[in-house]
Amino acid sequence: MRIIVSDSSCLIDLRKGSLLELFLRLPYEFLIPNTLFDEELLKFNDAQKEVLLQGGLKVVDLPGERVMRAQQVVRTVPHLSVHDGFAFALAESHPGCILLSSDGELRKFASDHQIEVHGVLWILDELHRCKLATAARLESVLTLFSRDVTVRLPPKEVAACLKRYRKGE
């Protein structure tokens, strides 16, 4: 089973769309660095964090060399937060994994290091492909996302997804 290493941004958006439980039913193993789980999911209440854990999200403590790698990444790309560095370092330690992130700089850095990267729109497509969510539900979520200024998705890609889901594809 492939591994998805998630940063916090996509989980936050999936929570807003009430899709966390469905997300965790996808055929992947899900990992997140412990510091992101503890420090970045601030608006998640205990019940929502419990949904993540019960759904199979594994919270991973990074060993010292991975922490040092995260710090090196942040020095290399100053725009990245230390938490972005932790997500990258965890993904890098799992060859063949997918890094899930909405952060453009992190996505570019990971791609430059041959790590497959996707965002929340890919997750929506996966939910549809695996028949975990209907096109109508995903259209509703995308409409919600497009009205939320804190959800930063590329407008052209959102429009293409909306068009596809409206057609029922």
C-alpha cells in the first residue's frame, strides 16, 4: 500500500469540507509528523483528532537525522516553515510515497527531489475515483472551498473540477 505523508494544509481543508473520514478510507497508509499533528492542527478539536487517529492516521516521531534534514531544508528554502521541513523530511524517508501539501514552495521543492506531490483537488478526485463521494458532494465541497478565502486553491483547476463534477464525471 502506498504511503501519503500529509502536511497540515490539506487536512485543514478536508476538515472544512467534512471529508476527513472519507479521506482516511482511501487505499493508502497515512503519516504525519508528530509536530504537525500537535502544533499545526490547532482548530481541530479532540473529537476531530480522534477521527484522524481512529481512521488510521499515524503520527510519526522523526529521528534526529530527519529533524536535522528538516532544518537543512528550511535553511535551503527560507520560505518554508519548520513544519514544512518536517513533512518533507518524513516524505523523503519513505521512497515512493506521496507528499500531500497545498504549499507551492514545498510542492516545488519536493518535486525537485523526485517526490510525488498532490494537493486537496487530487484527494477529491481520488474520493470520486474510489466511489467514496459522489460528484454532487464534491461539487458542493468545491463551491464551499471557492467561497472560503482561507482555502487557497488554483481558480482555473477548481473551475475545471467543478465543470467535471457538474457533468457527473
